[in-house]
Amino acid sequence: MKLIIYCTITVCCLLGCKQVPSPVSATTVPASVSSNPRSVSAIAPPPGYIRNAPPVAGFGFYLTHLELKNSNTVFLFNGAPKSNQQAQYAVLDISVGDKDLQQCADAVMRLRAEYLFAAKRFEQIRFQSGDGCWISYSDWMKGTRYRLSGRKLVAVRGKPVAPAHSSLLQYLGIVFAYCGTATLPASLYKKQIADMQPGDVLLKPGAPGHAVIVMDMAQNEKKEKIYLLAQSYMPAQDIHILKNPSRPHSSPWYTLNDSHRIPTPEWTFYSNQLYGWK
């Protein structure tokens, strides 16, 4: 029996080159928190800088302990290497799936959802689609499923599932198909650039748009701050730590300063485009 939820979707605006919904592969390894030396926290800051100490239960701590792959090659969802291999400093050991879905905003939502799932905060895993409907993992566990009917996203009744990483990935496949840079602001609030914290998002909403996530921060005795950024991109690809174009052959750390422009290897952001999670 259909549930009485009908969500009008502007498909072209949200999806761009994305394929309409296919679940992320449920056989891939989940993003994991680890003290492995091949983790984000092993990326040394420049001399004189000391890492921040985020709360152990917080999103920032989770991000800094994500594992990195031994290989520094970024692969696309279809297994092919990305044509531009100059943007990344390191690659996160997180699955990308086998469909062209986990792109820029999707990677940000994936990391947020993985953190909330690990913390068993299932009711907070929810993202807004194009017409304002919230796609909720709690509802997904209760049996709500979604399908496209014409230009409407229709909620239908399915089989309830227990909280499991495989069901999270299936849920995220729907999120990636119907949410994106145009809808991500519903989960965020605007921040001043000086108030940046790990887990914050640099976001240009819209189509085209782009999103990257602040993975870690450090500061020196003068209270000058630096930070790491990570992204996925189009086509869907491994999430990777970005190089700093100002020093592409040395440190990936970015300087938090008064500059309005924040150039990254494949996109330029601006200081008024920083967001935190609601």
C-alpha cells in the first residue's frame, strides 16, 4: 500500500549526470574509525602547528581517524583511474559504489551519515530532497521505500530492516540520487570563516555546484589556523584529501586567513560559503 507522501522532484536540476536510483553496493567495506598510522591524523601539519583536540564523540574526531588507502590513485565508480591524478594528496579507504552516484555533496552526506550511524544516532540521518521532503534512515528502517513515478518521488511501504551497514548503503543510494548540492543547505547553517571546525562544509549550492568537507585543523602559538579538505567529484570517485594548489608538491594544509578566495585543485570557493551541520 502506498504511503501518502508524494515528493515533486526537479530531476535534471539535482542529478546532473547521475543515474536514477541504484543502491550503493552493499558488499563494500564501511568507512571505519582507526588508530592506524595510515589515517587522516597521520598527515603531519607543518612545523610549529599542533592539531586541535576535537571531542572524542564528535564528528571531527571521527573524520581525523578515518583510514587512508595505501594507493594514492583515485578511481572512478567503474574502476577506471580518474583522468586528473594531480588533485589528491591521499585517498580515503571508503567505498565509492558501482554507480555514478557518490559525487561531491554525496560524499559529504556519506561521511556525515557514517558518523551518525557509528554513533547509533539513526534518527538524525536524514537529508532533504528537491521539494523539501526529508528522506530519513529511521523511516527506511521502518519500511519506507522510494521510487520515481513520473516527476514525483513516491514513498511506498516495504519490509522493515534492522540497523545494518548494508541497509545504510542502500538508503544512501536513494539519497545520492535525489539530494545534492542544491538541497544540502537544508541540513546546514551558514558560518563565519573564522569559526571553522572539522566537519564543516565549503559549499556552492546549485547546479553546477560543489562541496568539500573540512577533515582536520591545527594551529600554531600565534593562533594561526590551518585545515585539510576532502572531496569527491564528477564522475563519482574515491573521496580524497585535496592538495593545496599554492604548494602542490609539499603540504596539503590550507591557511585560514582573511582571503576571500579559497582555490582548490578543481574548484574555487569563497569565505562566505562555509557551513556547519544543524
